[in-house]
Amino acid sequence: MRKEFEKNRLDLAYQKQLHYLNGVIAIATIGILSFLGTFIWNKDYLLTGFIIVILLMIISYYLHKKIDKNLKEISNQIRDL
């Protein structure tokens, strides 16, 4: 009975991390495309736009990496049960 509760708790934590991952991917994609579109349209701020896009990509990469690590840890814990 204890293992079932632990497995359910880990399943919920896994689903939570998946929601975070989907959010990061969506925000990164939409953010990058919108910034690129806006700053390509307005050539005066092209360099600023590319800097912001690069920062968005770096932040998204690290968040993705952290969430992916959490997902692997939860998956390993579920397997060990």
C-alpha cells in the first residue's frame, strides 16, 4: 500500500514536470518567433532583437535541461519502486 502511494506521488510529480516542460517549450518558441518577427520588421533595433533572442534561447535551454534532469530522476525513482 505504501508503494502505491509513493508511485502515485511520483506520477503526479512527473506530470507536473511535463507541464513545466511544455510551458518552457511554448514560451521559448513563441517568444523567439515574436521577437525575431518584430525586430526584423523594424531594422533599427535588429541588434537588440538578436541579443534578446539569444538570451531567451540560453534561458530556455537551461530550464529545459533542468526539467529534463528532474524527469529522469523521477523516472528512475518510479523504476526502483
